[in-house]
Amino acid sequence: MEIKQQLKEEFNLRPDHTENILKLLDEGNTIPFIARYRKEMTGAIDDQVLREFNDRYEYLKNLNKRKQEVINSITEQGKMTDELQVAIDAAQTMTEVEDIYRPYKQKKKTRASVAIAKGLQPLADFILAQEGDPYSEAEKYIDTEKEVFSVDDAIKGAKDIIAEIISDNAELRKKLRFMLENNGEMQVKMVKDDGKGTYAMYADYNEILTQIKDHRILAINRGEKEECLKVKIYFNPDIAKRICVAKYLKVSGNPDCKNLIESAADDGYDRLIEPSVEREVRTLLTDRASEQAIKMFEVNLRPLLLQPPVKGKVTMGLDPGYRTGCKVAVVDETGKLLDTAVIYPVPPQSDIKGSAQILKNLIAKYNVQLISIGNGTAGKETEIFVADMLKEMGNPDINYAVVSEAGASVYSASKLAVEEFPDFDVTRRSAVSIARRIQDPLAELIKIDPKSIGVGQYQHDMDSKRLDTVLDGVLEDCVNSVGVDLNTASVSLLRYVSGLNAGIAKNIVSYREKYGKFTSREQLSEVSKLGPKTFEQCAGFLRIPDADNILDNTAVHPESYDKAEKLLALFGYTDEDVKLRKLKELPDNVKKYGAEKAAKACGLDVATMNDIVSELVKPGRDIRESMPQRKLVKEIIDINDLAVGMVVDGVVRNVTDFGAFIDLGVHHDGLVHISEITDRYVKHPSDILKVGQQVKALIISLDKEKHRIGLSLRKVKKVAD
């Protein structure tokens, strides 16, 4: 089946949409651009489906490339047959292709290759034919020069050849792999305790492969890598060996030949097939588990990056600490650093009065309107200190919020942070990051490696290249769905804009520094190395809030400006009406007029017209919602203040296959198992919970020594009732 047809069926797309997507991808268009500005060509499928489509497309192209390489190799050897060609064409995976190629692949020295070099291939063929006495035939192959000194030597060499023939049988390997995958059992033994009880549940663990959860696969793999666990996939060898030999035995064959084939098959399974197929199944399980873990990383990262910003407020960032103190940074409305300080409001110094005075002075000096507090070490005590101080000040115009400081230290020590603040130590840079990540989470978190943000699991055990590709896709989708202010965006943010890279992003910033603010999107064409194709891909995602042309502050693409003007004129509006936000009735007017009729009059398709209407109604809109406030529970400071039966407030920090981790503000996350999320059936925790979501939870178990907190969401209402 050709790639186009296969993708059409797998993604349930119309033939023309499939063809259009492939053409757009091959032309070098980005996923965000295609998803946003070529909806009429794709059937308006979203960016996530497009990424899955593109991943599958790349796999199928690589599969076809490998098939051709195998065909060429076998043909060059003069061994290609119609049967082989059909088998290669029908192969659906790389593994199947490699199985077919296995007998024709140049091998390193093996027992079989040694036997073949001794001239024993004809004897192996004779035994497989099962038509005569193998021992009498073997006498013909005794040759001291070839080191075949006896009948036993000849028979042994022939069996080595037969064992490899059986091992190289593609159909047989596929069948055994299927049986192992669907009927095998993972057997795990602990061989060393890591001293933390990490692998206690796997001390003596058996589970059928079809039932084992993906996160357990990754945990077991890590335990094996750390040499704490010994892992084996078990499948009844007697059944497997019967399957191996059955294909080669003839009903009326010579009994001695049959015995030798059975012996060779046993050896081939034990020595060649079982270890190889077990590795393949382990790899398959790991790849599947990794893909699910990567998917969860993606699901968690998206809402974290799209947390609503708090714009236009002078913000104070606090990076809490005990011995080294709490680092303070004040930034203006745009994130520009204004001042720094260090205070000691918590033990061991507990200088509450002095610390409060320093903060009050900074608040008064810079008119601070918002305080952002990191949730790490000493975070809860610092939160209570701030709450008490604000209460004492009686200033209702100042709010505070606790933010995750995950990754702040990574950013602080990064080359980017050093370039921005060369004279600061890492802790003060961290305070700046904490302040900025509440002003615009996306703009700040984009500077940090997603693997360090704290919303994934087992990220160090996965294919790093694959993980980076997926997470870069999430970053790209988030940046482009929000849009970027062309005059304030950093290089870190600009590099994720559709069509741009780090080099062009630097050129944009350099142009801005040299010539001042951009006043129109057209100026982008003056930026070094930003050609027409790059302009096409990026322009619609870059905003200029105070541009002369109001459309430059919307997601309307420059290619559609004239059509947008026609749409405005059709309903009696002007650009000035757009600036003054007087288009509230436009959607209703379009509906009354007829969407298809209006689109046709303006030279647009309906999907693109609807997008333009949304942008004209709210130019410069931000898709992110207003910031949710977090409730302070003053009586809870650390895990020692918790007790089973308490109802606590928390924020979802991470969602996994087996549940979710909830930040309670006590320095240790609580775990809500999937069975404790709700009373109804839940296929996956991510169907109910999202990172950043505020929840009330009941503490149902508590192990203060091991810092384990068990929570229930489904029982909270029952307690209240």
C-alpha cells in the first residue's frame, strides 16, 4: 500500500486533504502554519493531529527507504525471488523487514558460518530433506584439512547450520515474538536494595506482559539499569521449541534426521532465538511505555506553559531559603530587573521584623503590585510571612501567589541567565525567574529545558532525541497559539515561532536594538536571513500592539489583509472600529448574512473567515484565561502538621498514568491514585485533572518518615456531607 493511501486510512482523512497535507509538509511548511492558515486544505485538523500525522509519515518514508535497501542488497546477491519481494512489500514494521533480511545479511563469524566454511552446508540440506541416513552421508564430509575429523564433527557442524536456518526464519520469528508478547510473563527479582526501598514492590514480582502497566515497565528498566533488579521474560520453552521444529519436520522423514533437526531446533531456540526475541519484545515494551510517558509529559507541559499571565504589574519575586536567606528581585511590568535584596524571615535567623521592613521599602519605592513566591525549601514559611506582612500593611492592592520554582535553578545557572545577569549569583537570578514566571509563564518557562520543569517521569530513561522532538513541538504549539510580541520577545521565545530558528531570532532582536521598535510586520523582510518563505511562516504569529495597522496586532495573516478589509467593508466597519473594539455584533451579522456567502464575497474559505472574525472582534486577544487565586491555609507549615482525615487545598503539579501528584505547600507532594480521583470510571487521570488545576483533597494515608501523603478527591464531598 502506498504511503498516501495508508495515511488516509489510518487518520480517516479525505483523499484530497491527505494529499494536501503531504504537499504542504514536503514544501517545508511548519505544523503551526498549516494548522492555522491552511485549514481549507486540511479539513481544519489541529496541530496535535498534524504532528502525529507527520511522525507517521516520517516513519513510513524511512520504512520504504529501508525496504528498498534490503531489496537492493538481496538482488545484488542474486537471491531475490517473487516470494521475497511480496513479503518485503507486505512488511508493516522495521522489525519485520529486518527479519526477512536476516538470512541474507552479512554476519560476523558464527558457529554456522564456520561450519559452512568447512563445506557442511550440503550435509545440513540433506538432513533437512530427511530422505536418507544422515550418519552415512556425514562420512563423505570427513576432511582433516578442513578440521572435520569425524562423523560427529560433521553432524555437529550441520546442526549449527540448521539451528541458524531456523533462527533466521522470518515467519517463525514473527510468530514467536507475537506469542511472547501476548502470553509471556515478566519475572523480576531484586538482587540489591538501593537503601531507599525504591524497588521493594519488585522484590519478587511476576506479571503477564499484556497486563503490566507502562510506568512499571519504565520503573523495572531503571531498577535493572541500576543493577538492583534482574529481569526475565518467560514463555514456556517446550511450546516454543515445538513451534520451531514443527515447520521443518516431515511426516515420513528419516527418524535420525528428525532427531537431529529437533536437537538443532532446541539449540537454535536456546542460543539464538530466545535471547534475540526477548530483547526485541523488551524493546517493544520499552518503546511503547516511553511513548506513553512522553505523551503524559506533553499533556502536563501544555497547561503549565499556558498558565494565564498577570500582565502590567510590577512584581516582586521571592526565592525562599533557610540558612542562605530568601532572595528578592523586583521587576517592572515588562520583566526588567529593578532591584534585588536578601532577607531572613525564617529559621535559623527568623528576622521577621527586619525582613518585613526591607520588603515594605521595596514595595513603596517601586509600587510593587504582586508578590511571587517560589514553592521550594522554606516556601510555606515564607508564604505565611508575606501574608502576615500584607495583613499588617492593610494594603488590598497587593496580591501574592505561590508558583512552582521547578527549573528556576537550571535557568539561573544557564548560559542565557549568565549573559543577562553576569554580576549576579545563581540565587538572585532564580528570584528574577520566579517573578517573571507569574507575569508571563510561557515567556519565562520557554528558557528552561522542559525536562527540568518537573512535570514528567522517567525522562532520563527515554530516547532523549524523541523526547526533545515531542517537547519542542509542545513549546512551538504553545508559543504560536498565544502569539508573540515582536517588540518585547526574547530570543528564547522568538526561536519557537513558526519558521524561525535561533539564528533568525537573534537577527530580529539585533534589528530591534539597532533600529528601534517594529512598527509593522512588513519590516520583518528587512531582517537578515528572513526571506519570503520564512516571512510567510512566521508573520501571522508575531504581534505589534501599537502598530499603525491594527491587523498587525492580530492573528490575521498579512496574506489575508485585503480580504479582511473586504469583510469589514461588507458589513460597514472600518479599521478604526476594530481599534475601538466596536465589532461585537460582527459574528451575528455574518451569521445572518450567511457564512458561506460572506466568505465567497471576500475570497475566503469559511474556516479562515471565522478565524478572521474572531480576531477582528478582539484584536490582541490572549487565549490564556485569568489567573486562579490560591487559598492560603495558615495552620499547615510542613508534613508534621498534617493528619489523616484533614481536607487540604492543593494544586495539581504532575499527572501520571497511575494518578496525580498534588502540591499541598508542605514541600512534599501528595499522591492521588487513579482509583481515588472520582467514583465513576476513569480511563486516564488526564481525563479529569490538568497541571495547575486547584483541588480540595482528603488525606487518607500518611507516612511522615518516608514523606508519603495519600490523598483522595472522591471522598472530599462525602466528608463535607
